Amino acid sequence: MARRAFPRALAGALAGAFLGAVAARAAYAAFTRRPPVGDAETWTRTNHRGEPITLLEGPAFVAGAGAAAAVIPGLPGGVRVAALLAVAGGGGLGAYDDLYGATSSKGFKGHLSALAKGEVTSGAVKILGIGATGLAAAAVISRDRFDVPRASFDVPRAFFDVVVNGGLIAGSANLANLFDLRPGRAVKVGLLAGAPLLAAGLLKNDPVPATLAALPMGAAAALLPEDLGERAMLGDAGANALGALLGLAAAVTLGRPGRLAVLGTVVALTAASERISFTKVIAGNSLLHRVDMLGRRPVEQAPTPR
């Protein structure tokens, strides 16, 4: 049984990574020729060096990961719907903030404080919207992905699992976006976070979590050269969608203690971001700084003419 199941999990992971990568690259090529909204200038921003950069990597990740999730075989219906909700909610609301967001309020606390005063910021719309789609995605995951007895449906335990899993999906979406401040950083964090989930799916001989973890990792890795080359960035659309899909992967892979531990970590890091700069912490740690700079051009290096 195990020998037959393990190849299924491995096949699911390989299919997820391959389809995610191919679809993301195809979407990026299509969107650079014809952006999904507006023109190329609509998606152009200035990066940390003061150079122009496109946000079209984000919609490409959303379209690629969403298309792969829709067609890849082997996912239960509820899990497939949950994946599409997670990527559409994170990506769609992130794109809204990318295109129409104001910078008067910043951070989770800033947007919610403004909302308490009656000011509805684009960030607040995104936070509430991703929270709602995260809960919706959690609610439609197959009951066998929860720790709920099959013989009798335990409503309190099921409700608790929906809240925890919804928090994982929405919280991970928000946290991933907090790392999208330097070239390749959010993608690297996503790959590092997805690796143990992928390994867990393979070790459990379960193709569903293996596929769910590999799919966003493949799509993100395929777009990493554009990110590291400082030609494009994920933006809110891509980073939110990447985090949401990894949160969903954690929800279907881990048992209740593991999910609570990951959710606690996500909440703690999000709270810490309100007071400390992740960029300064990374720059001050030699190992983190080395990983952060891997594949990037040095700060003092002039851009290569194109």
C-alpha cells in the first residue's frame, strides 16, 4: 500500500510544480504583451532603488496558480474549490490594493484604526475581504481534512477548525505580503515555508497536500528570475495569493496542534511587523542577509542595460 501511495504523492507534487510553473510563465508572457487591466504604465511602480518595475508578476502568479489548481487531477472537489477561493480572494483583493490603494494608512493596525474612525481604506477592504474568502475556503474543505469524527459531525469542533484554517489562509496571505519589500524575498520565504509542507505530504503518502504545496512553489519559482532581476515583483496580488495557497496547504497537511502552532507563529510575526522592520532584522543577521541577497545584484551594482 505505502509503495503504491508514495508514487501517487510524488506524482501529484511533480504535476503541481510543473503545471504551476508553466501556467505562471505563460501568464507572465501574455500579460507583459497585454496587461489584464490598463496598460503597462498602470502596473509600473518604483522599487527600493528608485528604478521602474512592473507588478505584472503578481497577476501572472494568480492566473497561473489558479489555472493549475483548476485543471490538475487528483484534488477532491472541496479542496479544489478552496484553492480557487484562496488564490482568487488573495489575488483579486491584492490587485485592487495594488492599483487603487492609498498609502495614508499602513500596516494591519493602521488600516483597522482608520476603519474604527469610519475611514474605509483599500487596505481595510483587502484585510476584511481576504479574511472572508479565507473562512469560505476553510469551510468548503472536505470534512475528512479536519479532525472531525466521521460517525457524527461535531459542530463545535468543525467550527473551531474552520476558524483556525481560515485564520491560517488569511493570516499567511497577509504575512507573505509583508516580505515583498526586496527582490525575491517573498518568493524565497514562500519556498522555504512550502518545503516542509511538501515533505510532510510526501511522508504521509498523501497526494493532496503534496500537490497543494508544490503548486504555488512551482509557480513562484518560475517567476523568481524576473523578481531577482528586478524587472518585476509580486506586489500585493501575487504575495497575498502565494501566502493564501500556502496557508491552505498547511490547513490540509497538518494536524490540529501543528495548525495552531503555525497560526500562532503567523500572528506573532504579523504583530511584530507593526513594531520592527523585517528588512532591518534580515540585514542585521549574517545568515538571513546571505539568503536574502542570494541571486540578487549587489546594491552598488548599476542596472544592466536592456
